Amino acid sequence: MCNSRHAPSLLSALLLGVLAPAVTFFVCGCGASAPITGHPPGSTAGGGRQPGQTQVSTPVRWLNPRQAQEELRDNSDLFLLCVADRELYEKGHIAGSVLIPAVGVEKFIEHNTLWPAINQNRSPRKDQPLLLYCYWKDCVCPTMPTWSDYALKILQQKGFTRIAVITGGLPRWKKEGLPVRQGVP
């Protein structure tokens, strides 16, 4: 059970037994902080895999924030995607990131018309390397997926094949003292 302020209520807990597992994601919506063993095929072990992250058939690289910063510096073609909501994005985001909340990835990833001031109608190519991050919550929910997990699954279903995920999301990025921008560009 999630031990944060985002914990499900008794009513939500009862509904979890009736509704699809996807609802569980939206009730808690947090990532766990304790690593588990194993990594998705082709992953980068340095970032570590977090509980709740989905096992996938397409190789995914799980990068810690320092590795992600190196990728951003070394790969000018890298598409940086934030899958948090707009409020969290405005409170802090990695410079140059496009904002498509996880719940909008399926509809907008290929034809991004969300928030032109932020996104400038940028959408990734399916063969383009994509670096994904979200705003993980501070709780331990080993069975709960994160927004990144949710978006990752959709991206893979849509045929994106070169995906990396920042383990720990923006909170870990900030904790390591890496630069964050606030507001809208």
C-alpha cells in the first residue's frame, strides 16, 4: 500500500478490486524508490530499474540523471519528453523538454498540438532517440507503475523503438543538483 499523501482511500481501495489495473495507476500514480533485481532486455543497468516499471520487449535504457545529462549533451537528435502535468512542468522541468502528459501521449505524440508556447508543435520521429521523464512521487509502491511506465507502454505500442527513461524522474534529477527551469519558455 502506498504510504504517501497520494494513498488510495478506503473507497478507492474497494474500487481497485472491481476496476481494471489501469485505475490503480491513476489512484496512486507514484514510483517506488527501492530498486528491484533485473532490468528490461537491453537496458542500462547504471540507472537501475525501479519497482512498478514494466517489463518490455523493446529494449529500453534506464538512465540515472547523470547518464541522462550526458546523453542530452552528446546527442543533438535526442527528443526530451516530459510526461508530467502542466502544473508540475511549470514548477520545474529539464530545459528543452516537450510536455505531453502521460494521459495525452496516445493522442498527441505523433501530431503534437498541445501548448504551442511550450512545445512549438514538436513531435518525435519513430526512429528518433527519445528520453522520457516524469515527476515521480516520494512513496514506496512496488506494484504501482509511474507516469513514465504508462507513457513507455503507449510509445512502444505506437512503434517507437529508441527509448530511454530517467530513473527517479525530475525529483532525482533535482536531488543530484542538475539544472531545472521553471515556468513556460
